[in-house]
Amino acid sequence: MWSVDPRTGKQREAVASEATAQDVDAAVRAAHAARGALAGRDTRIALLRAAAEELEADGERIVATADAETALGEARLTGELARSTGQLRAFADEVADGGYLGVIIDHADPALAPPRPDLRRYKIPLGVVAVYAASNFPLAFSVPGGDTASALAAGCPVVVKAHPDHPATSELCGAALRRAAARTGLPEDVVTVVHGFDAGVELVTHPLVTAAGFTGSVRGGRALFDAAAARPVPIPFYGELGSLNPVVITEAAAQERGEEIGTGLAGSMTLGSGQFCTKPGLVLAPAGQAGDALLGALAGEVAEAVPGVLLDSRMRQAFLAGVGERADLDGVRAPVAAGGGAEGDTVAAGFLTVDADRLTTEGPHDLLLEECFGPLTVVVRYADADQAAAVLSRLPGNLTATVHLAEAEANGEGEGARLLAELTPLAGRVLVNGWPTGVAVTHAQHHGGPYPATTSTSTSVGVTAIDRWLRPVTYQNAPDALLPPELREDNPLGLPRRVNGRREG
């Protein structure tokens, strides 16, 4: 596996060899053997915090290597490293709290009809988890990212299939996590990194792999999802695949602050050269003067955007082809043309416009309802609320959906409540008067949405992401001495729990 500089297209260094089927089998079996070592909550807390420290200690080298492999820039990657270490510590805190175990106890009650036995429920780890690293987040959604952190927090060893766009970064981060394991007295094989396309296929079909997390394309994710479902013993596949992230701008909002909205849209759609999974890719803006003024502000900002380098040459070619196919459709205009930049392998940002009536029924313009990865957005000019609603009704599932309202609408008057109701079925996160790029790692966060945004109802960001790698089990009439400590009557671990319908702790 070669590390390649996307700014020049030149190979930097040979990093690793592609894993064979035997290599993958060895990695999974070693991870499976390490499951028992992760059983203790205190051990996992120590591992997660040590992992954050090891990443920070090697942070300068990790950021420099990631920039050399992705061209994402030192500032962006420094922030991403901080996000990665922050979520490791957040999961350590969640494990310490213990609420994620969902302890529920119902005492026996023979007086009920029918009589109730003693029932005690909590969650246990699934087993070895396969993680597929993302191209556009070499840290936060890759080897040390949220899937790995949440799986380790749940007590699941991890085998990560590194992304070919940043193999050297993956190796550095994998080494940091393995050092953290050794520091805390754990087998290093609680985290292993493998490389190569075939390794990814071998992982999802290995009989000892119990679940998988994926961030990437619809095509690649769907192929792995189907393979996970076709196994003799199917496994859950938590995939984040693709998202258009629609934005609706009301007429009143455009009149009230159109220039501000246009400027904000430009910043969001060009952030990271348009390589965020939450990039606003379809914007419904009103026809007429207010919408025209908004687009004027958008055009001015986008035209001034510095051309950027995409993650690899394959993505650049796909972006250029996608822009061309969309621009060639009847009725599509390009106020600021996206395409190849003036220098080297860069791409220039741009946007397209089209009238809403082209999208209210099925036809060739449905291509505009598919994600184009890179610095491009499509602005749909609608005549009235019914026309905007007709376009929204044809959209697939998304990670986010955004509405920009005027002050009066946000206070409960006009279109605000209706639009929120229309957008809620489309996405896992609904924003008002903001931009979807940037995902806070918090307890309330949800990063997921209806297919094809994700293949499940779960989140991959925030502490509730731990739920993906756990399954509930209930013990009935088990003697207290035989129960795991989490379920014993005297609650020796001091866990929050629900007893006979009442919360304790």
C-alpha cells in the first residue's frame, strides 16, 4: 500500500502490504481471543483515556502525515485530532457513568395475573467489530474515530480496514491505539489495522466478526451491507452511505437576510472542498427578486473560493464527470461553473440552478437528486410552497435537512412549523437557521438518517453510538450469587437502573 500525495499525485512511501485472507483471519481470531480482556469497565475507561493521550503525544506527526496524504490542511486536521481525542474521552465518561448498560430489574410478583417472575436485563458486547475507515475524515471517522471508540467502549475488539487514501496516517493511529492497550495491560490485538480491498470483503464475511461500521459511498457500502446480510449468520451493518442534505429557504427569509444566507451557504458548501458528508447539496430558494439577491451573494462568495485538492484523483475525475453530466441537462444553468482548477489537480467550486418544475416528476433531472461529492451544490428555484413541497416529496433519506426562516416564522408564524414537519421524515438531524457542516459530539447528537443516508436508525456520532455494539440479555429467576455484578440486588457497582418501573441512581 502506497501513501500518495494528492497535491502532486506522486507516491510518498510504501506503508504496508495488502492483507491476505490468512492475514485477516489471524487478525480477527486474535481480536476474538482478546474479548475477555475488555470485560472490565475500569480497564476500558483506562484504555480510552490512554488512547487519547497517545494520539496527542504523537499529534504533530499524525497531523503532518494526514495532511501529506489528504491535502486537508493542518488547521482542519488539528481540529479533527482534537475531536477524535475528545470523543475517546467522552466514551470513557459514558462507560464510567454506566447508564449505557440499560439495567432494568423487575422483582417477582406472584400476585399479578399472570404472575411475574424475577427479571433482570442489561446489555452485553456483541464481539469483534469490523470498522471501515472513511476517506474524508482520516482521524474522526477512521482508525481512531467514533466507530472504533464506541466499539471499544462497549467492550468489543476492533479490526479496522484502513482507507487507501491515508494508509500512513492509519498506521500511525493504529500504533498509538495499540500502545494504549499495552499501557493498560491489554493485548495489543484489541485493535488491529489491515489494508486492501480484498481485506474489506474478507472482514465482513468472517464468521467471528459480529458487526460492522462503515462510512463511504452508496455503491461500496451497499455491497458490504448485502454481503453482511447474505452470510449464513447475518450481522448488523451500520453504514453511512450518501446524503444530499437539502436546505429550504423561505421567501420571507430571503427578503429578510438573503445576503447573509447566500454567504453562509457558500462557506458551508465549499468547506473542506465540499468533501463533508453533511455538505448542503440541494437548496430550494424562492424565485423572484429576493432569491435573485441571495444567489448574487452566493455567486460572489463561490467565485472567490480558492480551488482545492480533492482526496484522490479518482474522486476528482468523478466530481468533474458529475458536474458535466448535471450541467448538460436541459434548463440547468451554471452562474458559477464548477470544474478543474487553473493549477494542477485542483477543482474550482461552483453551483447550478434549475427551476423546480424539472424535479417535481420523474425524469432525467433526477440526477440532481443524487449527491455529487465535492464543491458543488444545486439551487432549485421554486414558485410557491406547493412546488417546494413537491420537490421535497421526491428526495431520498438524508443525514440532515435545513430550513432558513424569517424571524416571524421562527417564532411560530407562517411556514415554520409546516416546513419542519415536511423535513423531519427526510433526515436524522433537522436544522433551523444554520448550516449542517460540523457535527458536535454530544449526548443528544444524531448522525444518521433514512436510507441511503444510513442503513440503520442508529447514530455514528455522540455517545449513544455505543448502542450499536451491544445486545440486551435478560436473566429470569437467577440466584443473586450467579448474576453478573451489574444485575445484583445490592447494586455493588452503583449503576443507574430502573427497578419495578422506578429510576434509581
